[in-house]
Amino acid sequence: MKRILYFDNLKGLLILFVILVHTITVCSSHFGFDRSVFKIIMFFLIPLFIFTTGVFAKKSKRTPLKRAIKLLIIYIVLQILITIYYAYVLHIISPTKSILIPRFTLWYLLTCVYLYLAEYLFRNYKFKPVFITSLILALLIGFVKPINDTLSLTRTITDLPFFVLGYYSEEINILKLTKKYKPIILALTILITIWFLFNRNFFLFKDTYLKYNYFSYRTPGECFIKRCLIYIVVFVYSSFILNIVPKGKNFLTYLGTRTLILYILHGILLKTIYSLNLFISNPIMGTIIVYFLVLFLCLVIEYLFNKLNKIITKDFNKIHIPITFNKFLNFIK
């Protein structure tokens, strides 16, 4: 599949925010500082990541089933290995903790598996009925008690509208629409941001994750209304980000072509830093250092990973081994 610089840049920007959000989550647990202001990032972070997944899914030459199987294999292998690492090396979870609950960041991989398979249900239909149906499901699923975060079911359904938007992005010219209404989007973004800074506790982190059913709250009806408002805010912020992403080749492009391995690595590194208590005493500097350290280590490991790929492939080809390590490495990229 031919790379698209704009969407690679978007993914690169988002992976920087993903690492930032998870760094702040881990550091706030250690230092005890208030992270409520960073909820603003959650209004566009995961929705846009799911959106780009939909964009690339539509452009992929592989069938949805092949893409889903590949990602499911990656998920299962990582879920088992990371569970062993967390339980027996870091000792931060019980060995008996349900294997059905995705470890830290791995829920995203499982959600993408479901979304790929969901393509079979809607790909022969027009955008409008599919999007409206997906949005209704996303809003009403909170009233269904049996569906929860086990196997990332709730997040899959609540994120489905963003996947649909990405999947049909060319058909509805979504980038042209966001550009056309850029002044209005900018004004709304500023107004919502100002309002949010004075009402940071109106939306809980619990709300922004979109993974809990309404009965986990005291007032399910109020939670339903909040979720409706969250989707409005998400569409505004996401449109704003789409308008500011650069189109040319830059450092974000490099990151955007490596998001999967960076996504996997950063979660493991952050959990390791937290469990080993590798922090300095100053909360601000400590958080900044952890963020750039994790980003640096992710890039170094990815670089070494590719070097190993080339070296082993070259040696294997010399002795004519038909199934090279390169194929395995490319499989998980």
C-alpha cells in the first residue's frame, strides 16, 4: 500500500500524544499531581487513531480477514508475553489475573481486530446509514450491562463511528470539509477549551475513555447525556487537529510509519520504570525526563530491531534459507 504523507504525519503526531498521555498517567500515580487538564488530549487522541485505522483499512489491498488474523496473532503473543513479564518479572499483576483483560495499551490491537471484521457488515453500504447506525450503537451500548471492557468490547463499539469516518473519508471528502469550515472549527475549539479550563471536572477520565457502561455511574441518564456531549467535543477537536497536520515529509512522517512498534514498546517501558521506581524527586522534571527517555528508548530499540532485521536477512539469503527472519519481522510491523 502506497504511503500517504499526511496520514503518516497524523499518526506520528498522535503517537507522540499517546506516549505523553501514558507518561503523565504513570507519573501522576507516582508523584500524585493533578492531571485533569490533560483530559483535553483524550478528546481527540484515540478517536483520531481509530480514524486513521479506518483510512488505511479502506486503502489496504489485503482482505479484512487477513488483516484481522495477523493483528490477532500479534495481540495473543504480546498478551501472553507481557502478562508473564508483568506477573513474574515486575510483579505488578497477579499471575491469576484474567487473560481476557487486555494488558495496558493492548486493548487497541484487539479493538482493531473487531473493526477489521466489522468491514464485512458495512462496506457495501453508503456512508450516511452506516455512520448514523454506528453512532446510535455507540451511544446506546452503555445501557447494555453485559457488554463491558472484557476483550475490549465496549471500546470497540464506542469507537466504531470514528473508524467509519476514516473508512469513508474519501467518499465524504472529510479533509475538504474540515478545511472549508476551518474558521468555525477554530472558534469552537477555542470556546470549548476556555470552558473546559474552568470546568475540568465536568468530564471524568472515566467519561473520556468511552469504555464503561452507564450503570458504573450513579446516574446512567446523566452519563448518557455526557457521552453525547463528548462526541460533539471529539468531532470539534479532531477536526481542528486534522487542519493543523503538516502535509510534507518531516520527523512526524518517520514516527508515523513506526507507530505499531512504538505503541507496543512504550507501554512496557513505562510499566518497567514505574515498577522499578526510576524517578527523580521533582515532579515536573521527572515527568519530562521519563517522557523523552521512553521516546528515545523506543526509537533506539526500533532502530536496532531494523538493523537486526537487515543483518539476519542478509546472512540467511547467503545460505539460501527460504523462510527468512525478514518475513517474520515484517509480519509484526
